[in-house]
Amino acid sequence: MKGATIMAVGRDFAIRRLHSLLGVIPVGLFLVQHLVVNHFATGGAESFNKAAHFMESLPFRLVLETFVIYLPLLFHAVYGLYIAFQAKNNTTRYGYFRNWMFTLQRVSGVITLIFVAWHVWETRVQAAFGADVNFSMMEDILSNPFMVAFYLIGVLSTVFHFANGLWSFFVSWGLTVSPRSQRISTYVTLGVFIALSIVSVRTIFAFIQ
Amino acid sequence: MKFKITRQDNPDTPSYVEEFEIPHRPNMNVISALMEIRRNPVNSKGEATTPVSWEMNCLEEVCGACSMIINGKPRQSCTALVDKLEQPITLEPMKTFPVVRDLSIDRSRMFDALKKVKAWIPIDGTYDLGPGPRMPETKRQWAYELSKCMTCGVCLEACPNVNSKSEFIGPAPLSQVRLFNAHPTGEMNKAERLNAIMDDGGLANCGNSQNCVQSCPKGIPLTTSIAALNRDTTFQSFKNFFGSDR
């Protein structure tokens, strides 16, 4: 009987919860770490290269990348696209704040996926082909004003998707239940968005001289 | 007074808009305006037409039958006072549900969802079980708010995740799970209801747009119910997976 009740539960629930969890742990944590380490760029080429080299030479690099980044990110992206295109966005009729956040979460998710795919191709995949990922590589990419705009939009959309995703993570796991706790969580995650935006915009401009 | 009504002759035929003009009477609501049209079904071009079909019952916003989209927002037509609405007044059926004819819709899916989530307290038996446990007054007060749900369908209409591409049962039946799980006797079957909403099309399909709580005509704290159930199902999923004697 007990087994029967468990069997009655479909796969949707576990997959949606996994999607919510992986967005924060480990993908969100990796994002924060990545943005913070990149901030070394504001200290000049040498300080950035030192930090980048440290990250590159971590032991078990490929294992870490696979389980902390590639697999969780791939799952989050693929299932996220399914969720995004399942929604029937209706902000014209219901222009409430949370409904706008709902729509923006889906829009920013798609922008983030496009940006991250390009970013991974331009840096990590090139590194696998033997390129050296360093300060001058980023300087080179961002010497193109179009790429500066692409990076600004891409990174800000990623940071928004993470901060707002954190808000819904707290709701989806039942951590913020009351309207007041959800309101406080809105302010806290807004703070996360602003703080990470400052960190990442400063980094981008550090590569532009 | 001008009315623009989205009409549909059959469940399968395309919809069309027909305009009506009727004389104003004081204290009119949308239902009495529709009755006026029914009395003399002539559109604003002066052509004779069929009377507009709609559903109604209690006329005091407790049954939920007369829900429709009035000037862009889903609500009950019985409490939509014509003097408080901008002209021309547009009336559309809630197309999240199958349209039966004109403004009449079929809300069966909501009642099916209530059956699926076991939104009742099983007390039937062969002998008198005696009085059940008492309910704390503070709990009774918020549970009463949840009991005001009239299955009107407005929250499903407003939800971006309730649509033809999704199986989501919508906010209303979820909140009923919280209501019956809050009841001291109903609580004895809590796990059954939680497992029911953990099935496909259940709780996890909520995307937190929170349109439901903004739109509910009874002011039911639907998003609080959903978040509380998120917490309960988190624990329930651990119990299911790891096993528990509680």
C-alpha cells in the first residue's frame, strides 16, 4: 500500500524540484564564484591571470566542471526551456509586479541560455582547443562595442535570472510562506541582483581600456 | 448603454463579436443587462439575433457560476455593477475552459480536480465515531477564509500556467487541500492529499506569477496556501523517499 502511494506520484514533482534546486545549488553558487573571481580583473591583467590560472589548475578540474557546471546547467537549461514555452504569458491583462517577474524570469532564462552558450564556446571550448583564457583574450573580445553590449545584456540577464530564481526557490521549497516573508525575500533578492550587477559590470569595464 | 459581447454558437464553431445597445436603468448589473438583451434580442445594427447564453445561479457572489471576462478582467457578472464599468462594456467567456455557448463555459475540470485531490473529509462508517478533535480558534479563522472558495474559475483564468499546453489543475483545488489538511479530522488523511497534488499537473506546476491571489474575488490567500503546501510536500517527499513511521 505504501509503495502504491509512492508510485502514484508522477515524475513532474521531482523534476520541477530538481530544476529549482540545481538552479541555486550548484549552478547559482558557481555563478557567484565565477563573477567574484572575475572581479580580479579590476586589479589589472596580472591579478586576473593569476586568479584564472588558479581556477584552471584546480585538481580534478574536468570532474568538478562536469558535476558542478555542465550536467546541472544542461538539465536546468533544457527543462527550463520546456517550462518557459509552456507558459502563456499574460502581463498585458494582468500587469502585476509578480506576473512581470514571472514573464521576465522566462525571457531572461532564454537570453541567458543564448549568452552562456556563446560564452562557453568563446572561452572554455577554445581553451580545450588550446587557446589561453586570460585577460588579453577578454580584452580582445570586448574591443568590439557590439560584444560589450552583448556581454552587458547577457550578464545582467543571468544575474537577474539568478536573483529572481532565488526568490522562487525560497517559495518552491516552502521556506517563505507568508506574504510578509515573501515581501522581505523580494527585497533581499533585489539586493543580490544589485550587488552582483555592480560586481559584473565593473568586471566587464575592467577589460575595456 | 453599449455592450460588446464575444459570442459562439457551438463548442466547435469560431467566436464572433456582437454589439448591443440597451436603455440604462439605475442599479443595473451585467446580469440584468443580459436579461434586458434576452427580453428583446436585437443587436445595435437593428438585426434580430439569438439571445445571449450565460450561466447564473445565486446572484450574490457565492456560487461562482456567472464568471466571465468583463472589460478584460475575469469576475462574477452578478457583482459587476454597470455604473462602475467603462463603456462599451466588453463581455467574453473565460476561454481557459471549454465554451459551451456564448458566455457559458464548462468548469468540469475544476470539480474533477477536487475529486483528484480528495477535497473532503472521510467520516462515513458503520458506527458512530463520536465527536472529532477540536479546532483551535486561530486556525479556524484562516481556514474559514479558504472555505470561501466557490470554484468560480477566475484563478485558473488568470494563471499563465493553466493553459492547453499544461495539465496544471490550478490554484483553487490546491488551496482546498490546505483547507482539508488543516481540519483536525481531515488531517488524518493529509498524506493522501499531499501525494495527490504531487502527481503530474499538481502543485509543482505553479510558476509563482501570483495572479491568482490578485484576482480571487473572495480574497483567498491562494499563494500562501501554495507556499504552505510547498513546505508540506517537501517533508512528504522525504517521507516517501526515505520512509517514515509518522
